[in-house]
Amino acid sequence: MITQEIFNTVYLGLAAQDFRQSYDDDTDQCAYRGPNNLKCAIGHLIPDDKYHPEMDGSIWLARNFHAARMLTELSRDEFSLLQNAHDYANTPADMRERFESIAKTYNLKVPA
């Protein structure tokens, strides 16, 4: 379930990087941990001691995190919702709007 705590972590993490994508030009895709210390939505939920670069070099989905006993509180759909709100945002403003829409859908407060 997307709890208020999870949403706050993701939203505030993305806000701190001005809602910029963690896009890796070398791999031509978004990354959990990208260049310039940017993180994607899910990347903000991965503890530093649990992250390894292979997560970005291959396709790590909810099932991979669940198998590693990480992010188990998120269903696959919720995981994808957070990930896609980051990955498919066309602009920082679009990303912010996408996350504000998630907050509304899940009756969460947008942190200040």
C-alpha cells in the first residue's frame, strides 16, 4: 500500500531534485540511481546499503524487489504507478502533477 510515509519519502526526494528525472543517457533509460545523484521514485525507497548498480543495468521490477525482501509493502501495481509517474513525465511540472494526482487518488497529503 502507498502509505503517507512512502509517499512523503518519494515526493520530498523528487522535490529536492526539482522533479528532474534520473535519466541515464548512456543506457537511454531512467535509472533507480542516475547521473548527478538523481534518483527515480523507487530509487528514493531503496536503502543505500541495499542498492547495487546491477539494479539499473538489468530490469528490476517489483517482483525482483519483493524476492529480495524489499518494498514488499507496495503491490506490483502501486510500484508501477510510482515508477511510471517518474519515468513517463514529460517535464518536472508534469511529474509533480502526476504525484499530486496519486496523492489525491490514495487520500494522501502532499507534503510541504
